[in-house]
Amino acid sequence: MAQNYIVQLTDDIEGGEADETISFALNGKSYEIDLNAKNAEKLREAFAPFIEKARMAERASSGTRARRSSSAGDRPKTLFSELDAEEKDRFRKWADMPTARRVSDTKVQAWIDAGRP
């Protein structure tokens, strides 16, 4: 039996559809937040003056990082993950999402419905 999984991100600030998940760390704790493009830009602008003056921290060795409980094979496929590299590039340009880590199936479906421009 075939199954389709749809992952829809919700903006953690305003509700509504989110375009991406942003990860950041502060005071030794790591966070992720799902945001629409407008709120993602606000967050980046707010961090910009601090990032400009900061230095990159060394990452912990892979032995000390917590491992995710599921492997990539266990995760449901998304429409974006099914695209080849060239299609992903075209989609990112069309959607103006050059840095998004997670992309909603709704957005990808809109791109597909628009003829994969």
C-alpha cells in the first residue's frame, strides 16, 4: 500500500504556514524555530550585529553530540526530497528560499502546479 506523508510547518510566532526551520544556539542550548520568510528575515536581522562581531565556535566532536533516534531511512519522504539537485535549485530560486533546511510540501506542490518554472 502506498502512503503519502505531508509535512506542513507552522510559523511559531504568528501561526500560519512557515517556510523554513532556523536552528540557533544560545548559552549552551540549541534551539529550532519554524518561521515564515518575513519572520525569518527579522530573526536574521536581529542576530546580524552580534554575529558580525562574534567568532565561530568549535563544534563538539561527533562522539559527544546527541544522535537522532531515527535514521534518514525512517523519515517520511517529502516532495522536496524527491526532487533532483537541478530541480531543488530551480525551486529554491522560484520560492526565494536559498537557505531553508526544511521546505513544506505545500510550497513544493505550488511550484509543481505552476509548471516547475
